[in-house]
Amino acid sequence: MNRKTIRWVIEDPQKKNVFWPSEEMKKRAWVSDESIYEEAKKDPVAWWAKLAKEGIVWFKEWTETYRWDPPFYRWFIGGKLNISYNALDRHINTARRYKAAIIWEPEPVDEQPRTLTYYDLYREVNKFANVLKSLGVKKGDRVGIYLPMIPEVQIAMLACARIGAVHSVVFSAFSGQSLRERMVDAEAKVLITADGYYRRGRLIDLKKNADIGVEGTKIEKVVVVKRAGNEVNMVEGRDYWWHELMEDAEPYCEPEVLDSEDMHFILYTSGTTGKPKGVEHHVGGYAVQAYWTTKWDFDLHDEDLFWCTADIGWITGHTYNCYGPLMNGATILIYEGAPDYPAPDRWWQIIEKYGVTVFYTAPTAIRMLMKYGDEYVKKHDLSSLRILATVGEPINEEAWLWYFNVVGGGRCPIIDTWWQTETGATLINSLPGIGPFIPTVAGRPFPGTSFDILTEDGKSAGIGEGGYLVQKSPFAPGMLRTIYKDPERFKKQYFGVYGEKYYYTSDGAYYYDEMGNIRITGRVDDVMKVAGHRLSTAEVENAITQHPAVVECAVVAAPHDIKGEVPVAFVTLKPGYKASEELEAELKQQVVKVIGPTARPDRIVIVNDLPKTRSGKIMRRILKALIRNEPIGDVTTLMNPESVEALKEKIGYKGS
């Protein structure tokens, strides 16, 4: 059948903008019967035990599936496995041996891509595992990884996993100082980095930042990948070239037999104190949840090509750019560069070039590309796509519909995933073969997980009643086990609001319907108290972006003498629209129309650009500091630092 004729979704004739999987989608999907939710609910522990046996190769089966010693919990106690074995060895004696595991697309258009088969990847991982051993790395040692989006990053992660070393990946756009802070906390022994890489046509000297990052740490050895060939400083006795070490490395490394509750990796994420916290994930439970969420959420089959655009430095990159797809034997595509370089259609060109079937990206990126207009998408044949997905923040309705209609041609289900660094893998979203797919609504909790939405007094919220999203025991297998070296912070942050029975997500939400579909309204630290009313900044943003003139919007709370706080909206416009007092008035009225007069923005600031990280995330803390005349702090991770200066002038910033 011609791919272009297949429609994977159908519109609900009774409800506007509600979509369901077509019969073709149901037949293809791994899961298409919604009774799966009730089946899993009857005995979640037995449910996960069944999935663990079916999806993962264990060297020894566990003796106890789940133990809860509030607030701590453990899974598959006594079980023995190796996640590198599950991602590689299990495939190389099958038909997948010579199947593409990783397709790498460099940013420079004149540079050749690379493809690694499962056997290629297996050999490289084994050799680098032996390299790590030769550098003195043992089971339990921490290894820092500070690499761009090149295949060596997956090789390094899987090599660590093979010998039982704990990796801590740091986003390559972070400064040397940020790297140092994380390496000091992790007490890393070895750092893996690169000479440089390309971003928007510029050569980034990563080794220079890495040299700053190792100062004052316990790092003894630095392994450097020659990616760009730029001249770098190599410290004799400390720094080694990756390719030189690999030349003499033995081709096989026996996978370490690890306990299910051995530490797998530490990933640092933002904390309310300003100091990054080391989220600690363990081997067994993470492997099980990563495997099944990848398989069911994205409906991955052997013929699929999966492109998750997340950088490996984030949890999304860990789970869906490495472990989950590779354990499923899938082919993944990774891209080094920016989504709109050298032209706004770079992503669409890549999808067409390789025939990507499943595409997973962030709402911020969707809105950025939407700003360039439909014509850049329509230049390319995207008929290979059959599933679209989003991650990172609540998606507004206009961006959802543009993604669905323009990018997906109205054919592809959109899987709007909710999860966190702490959860390890997706936990709330619709499944492709079950649905429904509703703009701004994430969906139902993954089978075998239990959530509630609680009001401030701890009662379960009704349909449409806002509250705080919490998870209940048994907590999902891939959840963090603790904060590295700080169990008290773990207890206080995640179990200190509603008590030890509830994992507090710090996200607001409400039940959208009687089916239990959940809409995430955003972080509660992005909640404003306006004249005593709780308002989510995400809700106000969604209302503003429904206006036809608006591409993107970020709302922050500004102090107010009478109301306590008021919303201030920073807005970028589509081509053809110009800033005016009339338009600002329209946008304010749009919020009144959608939410009510309480949510009316105190000010609309129309700008050319919003400050963003290199991964496309809007830096709302900078906007909040600007509007409050507070110190702005570090801007080294911004892809567009010039936007901050323009904003200072625009709003009359008087801070320092």
C-alpha cells in the first residue's frame, strides 16, 4: 500500500480536535485494547514482573519484585543483568546483526554521515569498555561524559554500563564551570570529551571548556574524541586521544554481572536551591521501564527509523536516544546541529532524506519552526512519518495543530509525553493504538503506574479541578532511587509535601475527562498567585498563542503592590504582523476570553527573539529577573545571548 494513502488517525465527529487511532493503526500497534489499563491496575507489581521477564534478558531472576520502605523503594531485588548486554549482545546473533543501530548526520552539509550497524556498535563498545578498564575504571567508579551529538557518546555510555561504571553525562553546551560543579559532586575519575563540534556553522572548542571543567576535580584521565580536528591543548600523562587508545584495545569485554539495584547513572538537574542535584537511577528498573515505554509509546517495529531530537545530555537523550531504542533493536538517527541551519528546513530535509517514521521533539522547537511558515515543510516529502511525539513542556493548542496538520499531514497520532529526569522514562501519554489524541492533553498514566491530582488540602481533585500531580506506590520501576549523596534532600523534595505515600512531581494538572486523561498545566513554581487566585503561566501562554499573530509566548510573574503578582507576557510574532498598542490590547483580551479577567496580562512585551538554551528551552528565569530588575545570572548556555541585551533595552532593565 502507498504510504501516502494510510491515515493512522481519525477525527471524532462528536468532538472538535479529538482524534482516535484508525483501524490500520490499531492493527499495527503493539497495544490496541484499552482493557490493558484495568489489567495492570489489578496488581501493578505482578504486571511489572511480567513485563520484566518478557522484555529484558536477566542473568539471574529476582527473588522479590518490589519493596517499599517509605519513602524509599526498590525493584527486582536480587535480579542480575547488564543493560549493555541487553542493548547489544542480545541482537548480534540475530537478523539484527547487520541492521543499522545508529545513523549520524553531521551539521556541515558537505560532510559524510556515518552508519553503525549493531555489530559495529557492539565492537566499538567492547573495545572502549577495555579502554576504560586500562585507565583504571572499575565497577562503581564515576565517569564524566562531556560530548556533542556524535556516536561516541552512545559508545561511551554503553561501555560504562558494560563494566558497571556509573556515567554522568553533562550537556555539551554547559560551561566549563558547570561541568566542574557536576564532576566535583560526582567525584568522577575519568572524563570523556571531544576537541570540538559544529553549531550553526561555528566550530565550538569543547576541549577548552573541558580543561576548565577538570580543574579542582578528582579526574585523573581525559579521553578526547577527534571530531573537528581543531588544535587543542593535550596535557601529557592526563589527556589521551580516543582513536589512539582504541587501536590496541581488545575486541571483547565480558559484561559485568550487575545487581538490579546497582547504580546505573547520575544525571544532574536543576534544583530549587540553585545547586544542581544528582538524580540517581539504578540498572534493573530503569531497563524495564525504558524498554517498554519505548516499544509501546512510539510503537517501534523493525522497519522503523526513530529520531528523537533531544541532546544526550538530558534524560530524554539517555532513554530515547540510547537505551530504550537499542534494547528494542531499533534504528536511531542522531543529528549534530541546529534545527534551522543552514536553512529553516534542515529537519524536514533530514526526515525526507532518511525516511524517518517516528519523530520525537520539543514544543519549543515546533514553535520555532512554525514561525518560518508552512512552505519550508511543504518543500519536502514527509509521507514516511507515521507517529509524532512531543516532550519537555506542555504544548499549546496552535503548535499541536500545526504539528499535526502541517508536519504530519493530518495522518499521524501525536504522543504528548509527560515525564521528568526523576522518572527515568515517560509516565503519562496516550498510546498510539488506543488514544485519544487531544491538543494540550497528555493522556493517561502508563499501564501499571498510579497517579492522582490533589488539592491543597490533600483531597482528590474532580474533573476540571486544578491541583498537584502526585504518583502513588508502587512507584514506577525507572524512578530515581535517591539524590546522589543527599537522601535527606530526596525525602524533603519529593515526599515532603503530602507525606511518604505520595511522590510530589511539582507539576500542576487536572483531569480532563471521565476516562482519566490528564492535562499538565506546568511546573507549580511557574504558578502565579494573582489576587489570591492560582494561575499557571502555561495556561496564560496557551491562551495567547491561540491568537493568529503569535508564534511563541513566555509568561512570568511580576510583583504587584495590590494583587501580589501579575502576568507579564513576552511574545514573538509571525511574519506580516507588527507590534502595536491595538495588538497588545487584542492579546490581553484573548486571555480574558480564554481564561477570564483575573488572568489578564499586566503587560505584553513584543520581542524579536526570546532567550533560549541550545536545546531550544526558553530561559524563563532570565525573563523573570529582567522584569523584576534582579541579577540575570549565567547566560553562557544561551544560543542567542544578544536577545538579553535587546530585552534589557525594551523593558528598561535597571538591574546589574
